[in-house]
Amino acid sequence: MPNCYCGSGIAFSKCCELFLKGKKRPPTAESLMRARYCAFATGEVDFVSKTILPDKRGDFDEQATRNWSLNSEWHGFEVKNIEGGGEDDATGTVEFVATYSTDGETHNHHEIAQFKKRSGRWYFVDGTLVAQQPFVREAPKVGRNDPCPCGSGKKYKRCCAARQPA
């Protein structure tokens, strides 16, 4: 039995497949988010649609979601943070990263997802993408006319900078 796509380490048939097939309801916001990832990974777009809060389903583009789901290769799912969303909570937040590739290019979908419980059932409400952090240089930038940091005593442009490919 293959392990579940959600990364739990449990067999898919004993984990999220139970939710996707309607045999069990996800008891927490996290378990719903994990099952939704599995739904994307397996093309079960109906599950994705059914687990959106009914008031929010008007914005859901089923065909675009189906195309994304089926035309992507799904590589992994990682939960970064959880706030609330337990069995006794009414709301919850799950921050996650889903890794997938399309057209040979790998992407990380980093999102903070909001969930709400209604009539004992968890629903996805909305998600906010987390922007990738910009590169921050740790060492100060060396100017062309500054002394070379290698300690040669030469200007940077005449020393190490001259050895680097253009």
C-alpha cells in the first residue's frame, strides 16, 4: 500500500482516501487541508469543491482547478503552522507548502488557509498566498574600486572580480 500523498506516513487507504471517498469526515482543519492536497494530487476536484464553504463556492473555477490538478505532478505537502482548527474549535488556520511541477518547472505553493466549522463539518473559507522572501545579501556588497576582500591589496575589479565569468 502506498503512503498517503499528505505526508502522514500512513497508507493512503487508511488516511486521506477515507475522506475523499466520504467514509469519514476530516475531524480537524489540518486533516481537511491534508485531504484537499490529496484531492489535488489524485484529480478528485469534486472533493475540493464540496469542501469549500458554501457561501464561497461562487468564486471556484472547477475546470481551471481540474486542469491544474491533472496537468501537475504533485511532489509533497508540508504543514508549517496551525492555529486553532481542532475538533472542538469553530475556526482554524493552516499554513502549508504544496510542492508540484508543471511543464518541468517545480513550484512551491505557500498559503495560509482559513477554515470554518459548520454543523460539525470543516470547510475551506479562503487562502492567502505567502510571497517568497527576497534574497538578502549577508555580507556587504563589494564595490569595483574597493579593496579586494581576499586581502591581496588590489582593487576588487583588478583581482577577484576579474576572475569571475561575465
